[in-house]
Amino acid sequence: MQAIRKTAKFFLITSNVVAVILLILSCYGPSYTEGKYWILNLLNIPSFYYMLITLAFIGIWLFAKPALSLISISAFLICWTPLKHVFQWKLDDHFSMKKGPNEIRIMSWNIEHLRIREHRTQPELKQKMLKLIKEYNPDVACIQELVAGDSAKDAINDVEKIRKQLGYPYLYYSYDKKKDYDRRHHFGNAILSKLPLVNIKTFSPDPDNYNSNFFFADVVHDDDTIRFFNIHLQSFKLNKSDRNYIDNPSLDDQESIDESKSILKKFKKGYEWRRKQVVDIKAEMNKSPHPVILCGDFNDQPNSYAYTHLLEGLDDPYLKHGSGLGNTFTGLLPILRIDHIFTDKSIESRQFIRVEKNYCDHYPLVGDFIPRKKNQPER
């Protein structure tokens, strides 16, 4: 009996230490890993689960041997700041549909091609999405993965008709013609604005790379000019077969092993390209003469290289107003917060929400913000 207890205790301590190491690596490793250590990025995806396991060990040891709970408590203290990026221990703030005076309402949404593939089988999805934008009525809407036409008369998604239907006087649609969706539609990102767009520039650091394009648009709000960056970072480009394998992984035969290797290669390539894109985007953000607001689909979790480096010098309103995981992607794992709005520290977030409407594979983000005047304290 004594031997069994010793074995069980050794197993629990070992498991606890492993969980703690994984938690710390998931919080800090991805931000600094590259080259042959890229695989540490994968630890970032399930970091929430490492947190739960570590928390469970605190409960176990407090009941069985309180002194050993310090293993997990120490890990939580070490990881407290990055863990706040992953999970917020509070309830959602109330979101008022009425915007305050001088505030600017911003929406960021990956609209999954505006569901063009379902235009025959589920035409109501597109209209529900457009209705949702009208309902929240953002002053500025940054859109990713917009599939639309801007010249073809027979376009299913006509960008000018969309602009008029939503009631926006200003529109900029950025795309690479070499990557058109079809002969009538482009694939790109857009900004819709009720406020004047006075300066716009698109960047294409690597024209042959998927999702390398990004743009900024200078928006005039009262006496302020704010530079909006709209980005869509490299995805892993997983196909249906890849997703099915991730849902039901196996290494039973050579075909399964080959599938696993193929997915790992896609992960590696995705991390490498995102790192390059982040460097290019951050360089342009640092040149801005105006306060910056960054909107986009990062295709990466909090505490990743993309998240950490793009957040430098900016604020994430989720940390102030969000609750729980705040996941924004509805496919695969229900823990992925990969869409973000970051703001200059001179811009105050008044309210912020993730709109849980399953109209596509991403939830939209909406927030109300106001530039702080010089010497005005933060609330």
C-alpha cells in the first residue's frame, strides 16, 4: 500500500511539473521562437488547457498536501500577465447600442467571403451579415476576406451596392488582381467609413505570398486624424481533409503519418510567413505620424509572436472589457481568439464586445473609443 502511494505521488508531482513547464512555455516561448524551434509555437494553441490542468493541481494539492500546491501557484504568478491575454476572470461588460458623444465606433470582422459560396443555398446569410453591420452602425468598419466585384456588372457581391446598402459615404477596397476569386470578384480587405478618408496606402511586401497585402487609411475624427491599419495575416491554409484529421488524429498507418507531416509543414510555413508579415506591418506602424488603430485577423493566439509584437505600444480592449476566452473563430477549437482591435495608448476604450452571431466562421468585434486630449488622465 505504501509503494502504491509513493508511486501515485511521484506520478502526480511529475505530471504537475510537466503541466507547469508546458504552461510557461506556452505563455512565453512562442514570442521568441524561430527557425528550428518554431514547433514551440504549437504549445500556444492549447495554453488555456494547460492553465486548467495547473489550476486542477492546486485543488488536488490543497486537499492532499498543501505545500505542493506552490508548484502550480508559482507558475500562475510567473504567467499571470500573459494568462490575462488568454482568459479574463470577469463577466462581460454591458454593451450599449447607443454611442456616447465624440466616441468613434469601430468594427473589425473577417466575413468569410461574405458567404459567396452559399449565395444560392443560403442567400439569407449575406443579408443577415449586412443587417448586423447596420445594427451596430460602426463609424469605421474594417473588413477582412471580402470577396466582391468593383467593376463587373454581374458580380454577386458588388462592392458599391454593399456600400450604398450600408449607407457609408467612404469606401476603400484593397486586393491583389493576381489572386482574384474569379473573373468577377476580387479577394481582399476593405474599410467602410462615415468619416473622411484623407490618405490611403496599400503595401505588398511580397506580392507572391498569400495575404501579404495590408493597408492603412487615415480617418478624420473631430480635430484628430487616426491611422487605421487593416490586416489579414497568413493562415495555415488547412483544407477539409486537414481539419478532419485534426478532429480525429491518428498514426495507425503510413497515410495517417503522411497527413500528420503535411499538417506540420503547413503550420511551420504559416508561422514563418506571419513573422515576416508582422515585421513589415510593425515597421509601417512605427512610422505613423498619427495615433494608430490596428484591426484584423491575425490567425494567431494571444502571446504568439504576432500578437505580442503587434501589441507593443498599443492597448488590447479585450483586457479591459472582455470576459472568459473571448474566442473569435468558430471553427476547429472553441478557444481561438485570433481577431483583434488594438489601439494607441492615447485612445481610450469605452466599451467593447465580441458579437456572438454564427453567420460565418468568425465573430465580429465592436468597440467605442475616444481619443484622449493631451494631459487627460485615463479613466
